[in-house]
Amino acid sequence: MKKIIRYSLILILVNYSCLSLADTVDYDVLAKEECKRISNKLASVNLQDCLENKLKQTKGYSGEGAPLLYKEYHPVADRNPLGKVLLIGGIHGDEYSSVSIVFKWMKTLNEFHSGLFHWRILPLLNPDGLLRKESQRMNANDVDLNRNFPMLDWKNATHDYWENITKRNPRRFPGIAALSESETQWLVQEINQFQPDVIVAVHAPHGIIDYDGPKNGPYKLGRLYLNLLGTYPGSLGNYAGVQRKIPVVTIELPYAGIMPTPSEIAHIWRDLVSWLSKNIVKGQEANTSADNSPQVTEPS
């Protein structure tokens, strides 16, 4: 409740001013507040580095009112990008490395973005899970965001899996309904609006590459090799990769609390860019319609 009050007060103060945010601050005041919170939580994310990214507010908020922030690397003049890439970290709040590595890759893009791709990057989808005193996989409502995406017969499919396979594991609770959570609602709207040609989601700690979607995923990124984990009811890979035919590359880092070495971070990035360059299909195979009730069968 204190967090919600704090964010509300900031919004009131901003809206009270007759000047726009652009006239009063370098960039969004809530983004600066989030940078402070993130850098206080993650030793590998320096406050100044976070601020220099000049992250912007989306229209989305977490359940506790934290803004969902993004960075966009637009097409450059005289170069037509190969496609659009949506990169997401921090879907699970206790996977620290999945957030930190995205900040490292943004630092690389800040220096070397050439317009090869149109990037939209969300370093932290689940701020409430990460930034609480004791981080947790789930969001503030104790919902696993990666089981909350829509599918046919969502209620039966997700809850049967949760009850009979996970034995009602609270870390994997899918929620009371598809898209019951503000974070997943926003992400589906973002996919509809941005219409990415590829989605890259970063997780930990399986130490592999997972893939859902048409054709084949990358065989190797750095020292991580393709090892399909399966498609879970209500997951992002199920929703976007299987149902909407948008390739979803899931990078599972080896450790949730330990970052890969700088050389390995760079190696994964180079391999990812190389795979995207050779395999991205711009607006041809992806079913990026705004239908939130996909007309496909459940995964095997």
C-alpha cells in the first residue's frame, strides 16, 4: 500500500504542474525512481548506467503500481531493419540475472545500434516480484506471470497442470483467469501494438536455449545449447510461439543469482544477433493479429 501511495503522490505532483514532463525533468520521474530501486536490488546494475538508458514509461503498471519501463532502438535513416525484436527480462522476480543481462545488452546497443533490427526492450516485467524485500518468482498477487497468458480452455488446461503436475506448487499458480494480471495484460497489448517478428525472453537457471514457434530455434547461443523444455499451459511460449506463430526464443541462463562472465554475455549476444540476422521472417509467418482468444488447440 505504501508503494501505491508513493507512486500516486508522484503522479499527482507531475499532473499538477502546468508544464509537460519534458519541460521539467530529463525524462520520466517514475523511471528515475525505478532505476534507484533496481540498482539498490541488483549489484550488477549500476544506478548511473540505468539512468543513462533513459528508460521510458509504458502505459503499463504492476499490481502495486510500479511503472513498466522500456527502451526502444528505432530504425535508423537510410536503413530498413530486418525486423522487429521484443526483448523481455524479469518475467520471474527471483531470476536476478535475467534482468541484469538485459541492462548489459542495452549498454552494447547504446554504443553499437546500427539499425539492423528495430528493438523494443523491457528489462523487468515483474518489478513487484523482484523489488520486494525477499524476491519471489510470482508477482504481487502470487501469480506466475508465465502461466497467465490466454489459450483455449485456459481454466481447465492451466489448473489441471497446476493441480496434478505441480501438486499446487504456489510458485506456479496461474491465476484465477487468463490475463488476470496487469503485467500480462500489458504485454499482450504490447505484442498486438508492436507486432514483433521475434520475441526473446530471458530466464534462469536451466542453462539452455528453449524455443517455441515456426521453423527451428537457435542451436547454440554462447555456451547455451538448444534443449526444448516443453510448452506449458498459459506460458508466453505457448501463447505467442505456438498459438500466434511468433518465434519465441527463451534464453535460460545457468544461474539466477550469478551473472555470466562479460565474455559469455558478449558471446550470447553475438550469437543471438547472428541467428536473428539469418532467421528473422519480417511480417510473413507471424500471426500478429490482435485476437486475445487464439483459435488453436492445446499444446502436446
